[in-house]
Amino acid sequence: MNILYVFPGQGSQYEGMGKDIYEAHDTARKIYDTASEVLGFDIVEMSFNNPNDELNLTRNTQPALLTHHIACLEVFREKTGGTVQPTMAAGHSLGEYSALVAANALTFETAQKLVQKRGELMGEHGEGEMTAFMMAVDDIRPLAEEHKCAISACNQPQQTVVGGSSADLEALEAAVAEKFPRKRAIRLKTEGAFHTYYMDKAAELFRAVLEEAEMSAPEIKVLSNYTGGFHDSDPAGIKERLYYQLMHPVMWDANLMTALGEGVAKIYEFGGGI
């Protein structure tokens, strides 16, 4: 049976995230303790109590989600006794790093250092905002480009996220409301127009961090947000695609279609929430 492990991205965090498994499982507590040691701050306090709403800052959101992802994964492995073996893994944006941990391409510690720096750079150098449109990418793209905005993510056939300045997005939302009155637009709470040209500076600074990270060939297939297909086994190539991922759309719909094309029969999602 082809099994896909999935890890959600930013926006799936919530106050109290992970508290249930932390209190119930030693395995989860070890993951949280390791994360706090690597990060240099108390990820338990951040995840469970959300002091001053700081969990929603990108620099904290990404390490907290990675920790929750892997804690859930390790508890699942413990509870199933290794009887469930994935053939592929995927993650949305930040979740792609968790997928690489699940594939043993990255250690949890290395992934934490990467996403901590990634989150810091995205929050510090990010500009603009993001809006989710309940529209196909081919329908929204011409209007987005007309208003100096860019595609951030192709999540579903009828859900596309667009990034741009606040003023440009406001003009785009008005244009969509006039031309497609039945199509909803939802402004997202982010610190920047992620996965667009607004992330160019953050991506360039992150590139050197990626290049220095220790990475192995994945032991299972891992989907690339940047290409929509699978990563190859070359760590240098994976790092290159992670670099491009920061400033190009997340091809999530393509990722899922690729998995379906491989005959995936079951999907397990780890961490985060709706």
C-alpha cells in the first residue's frame, strides 16, 4: 500500500498545540525538550500558553509547528510499533522540512535550526500581505499581475493564495468582487507576502544557511513545493529547491496530484490544526 505522510504549514498553529500529547507521552516530551535546547527558548511555554500572542510571529510559529509535527509523528510510530511505513512524504511550506525529517534526510535538530532561521528571516525581511481567493490560478493570475501582485500558493483547484502590498491586494480584492461577485476573498494574517518576490532578500540570506546544513538522501520519496513533483535524492538539489521555494508559489495541488499519480491509498496528517 502506498502511504503518504503530510505535514501542514503556517496558519495551522493554535494556542495549546501539543499539550495533550506532551502530557500523555514521554516520547513527545523528549521532542519538546530537544527543541527547547536547540532553539534556546522554551517551546513548551510558547506552544501551550502563547505569551503576548507571540506564537503567531513567524520566527516562533515555524519551530513550534515543526516540533508539534515531529512529536505527533514519533508518538504515532510508538503507538503503531512501526507497522505503518510511508512510501512518500509531503509538507506545505514549512511542513516540507518536517517531511524531510520523516524521510531521514534531515535530523530533527538540523531542521529546527533551519526553520528557526527561516522564520526569523521571513519575519524580519518580509513585506506585503496575502489573500486567499476561492478561484482557479488561471482565473486569478491575470488580475493579480495587473495589480502588481503574485501567486503565493496553489492549494486546491479552486483556492489560490496571492501576495502583494496591502494597497495592491485591496485593489485586487475590489476588482475580483466586481468581476467575480460570488468568489470569496480572505485576507490572511501573515508577516509578509510569502512565496513571492517579496521574499527575495530573505531567500538570499537563507541560501547560505541551507548550504551549510547537513542533509542526506531521503529514504522515501519527498514532494517538492517548488516543482510540484518529487525531490531527487541529491541533497544539493533539495537545498536548491528549498531556496527557490521561499520566493515561488507552493504547488500544493500539484503535490497531491503527483501523489495520486503514484497510487497513494492512504494519507496520514501530523500536527497543527484547523
